[in-house]
Amino acid sequence: MDTKDRDRSGEPGNVKVTVVDRRHHASGTPAPAGAERNPYPSVVQEMEARTSAAEKRAREIVARAEAEIDAVRERLNRDVERRVLEGRARFLAAALDVADNLERAAATARAQSAEIADGLDLIHRQMLGVLSAEGVEPIETIGREFDPNVAEAIGVEAVEPERHDLVVKEVRRGFRLGDTILRPARVIIGRAGN
């Protein structure tokens, strides 16, 4: 062990080192006012200032990174929610086609067997009940002004002038899920004769 690392008793221990800034002596200029009162050399003060500035920049970078992570998380959550809603809408629209087929089957069966038709009607109503419980609502069009956002016009029918541009028949019922149109209605529009 080096003798410098020993205290006065000869035992190894901590040695106190004192740093004094005497650069003003080397340059031949007098010591600045208050130099005696400042216990830290200017190099140490400069390093503390640099460290403080670096810590501040690091905190700013971390804050920006956290904000970006939050923005990405929110965007991913919105994307997942949108995809879930799109998948749900596709499934419910397909279920509407099944409900339509049940309705047509009941109408066809009515000519041959009332019991079978009643059973198919019951299944059809049950299917519509399940869809309604999921938030699927029918779009009301008959007697209302034609709205191309919720219905497709597939024909026109001559009507009196007060029913001009109103939906007079619904060939296929439309349905919505909240603000999403699952299936537009197919309708016949009234046209007044010229």
C-alpha cells in the first residue's frame, strides 16, 4: 500500500484532499473579488452547471418520450376499438341476412304447413331479439323523405303530389348499429306525375 493512503497513525484510511483554485497566480492577474469566500473552484462550478443542464435535458427527453408513448398507446387503443367495431358490424350484418332467409322460409312454408311457418316465425323473432339486444335497430323509412345515406332507391311509383320524394314501399328493411349503417334499406320512392 502506498504511504499516501495512510493517516497519521500509519493505518490505511480516508485522506482528505483540498483543492484550491490558484489559476489567477499563474496568469499574473489578481484574484477576483470574492474568490476567498467561494469554497469551490470554478471548474467544479462549471461541472455542476453542465451536470444540471444535462439532467434538465434528460428530463425533457424522458417527458417527450413518455408523451409519445401515451400518444401511440391511445392511437393503438382507437385502432383496436375501430377494428372490433368493424368486425362486430360485419358479423351482425351477416346475421341480418340469416334473419331475412328465415323470414322468407316462413313465408314459403305458410302455403304448406302452418306449424312449420309458425316455428320459423318464432326463430325469426328470436333472431331479431338477439340482434336488438346487441344494439341493432331497424331504420324507419316508410312515409319519410328519401335519405340516400340510409336507403337505396331501387324504383319509383306514381303518387299524389303531397307524397312526392317520400318512401312508399320497403323492399328490404335497413338496419343500423349506433351511427353505423349495417345495411341500407332498399326502397321504392314516390314520384308525382307531371
